[in-house]
Amino acid sequence: MTDQPDTDSIAPGFLLARGVARALNDLGFAPICEFVIARGLRVDVLALGPKGEVWIVECKSCLADFRCDKKWQSYLPWCDQFFWAVDADFPRDVLPKGHGLILADRYGAELVQMGAEARLAPARRKTITLAVARTGLWRLHQAADPAARL
């Protein structure tokens, strides 16, 4: 018997997000996975930096996943930095230029390239920061009290 959870049944994109979240944490960012930034827009990973930076990371587990994604450009107005996270076998030449790149796997990740920065307006930054805080606290409360109504 092992203490390690079975990850074979977990979606590959979620495992990439876990590795990305670990790496962002090591960089001093506070990551949150599967975060809804606006109606109909759920990002794989959003992270708040030590100076209030907002980074969004879109995890792509395979080329088909990338090709069917039509929403990623809608994420750009919601962050200071946008990153693609892919595994080492992903064909990186298909990724749009001008964005950051993170190589990831289920255990961790490495920030390979920074993209162009587009600073958020203060009002939007406040809105996102407050939404992240509230969502994170709800999730923490739900983990501590699964029977709670949220």
C-alpha cells in the first residue's frame, strides 16, 4: 500500500495545473486553479504575486486541446502576464508569440519565457484580487466543513 494518490485517472490538464501551481508557489505567487474570472471564462491557473501581479496560465496537455481552445484571448484583459503551460513533448512552435511559456508536468514546472506585460487597471486588479480572496476562503471553508452551504 502506498501513501501516494492514484493520478492515473486525473485529467492531464489538471496535473499540469498542479505542477504549475507548485512552481508559482515557489516563486512567491499564490495560485488558484480553475478560477472563474468572468461569466463563461474559467482559467486553469490564476496567481497573485507578492506585488499584486496577476498572472494567468493556460495549461495545454496536447495539440488537440490547444486547437479546440477558442477562449484564451478573452483572458488577456484580466491579467498582467499570460502564460502557456505545456509538457516537454508539446510542439511549442504552434503557440502564439508574445506570451510567457512554462514547461510543466504533474510534479512541478519551470518558467522558460516571460511574455509581454500589460498592466491591469487598478479597479480591475482590485476586483480580481477580492474575487480570488473570496473564492479561496470559500474553498478553504468547504474543505474544513464539507457539509457547509456556500
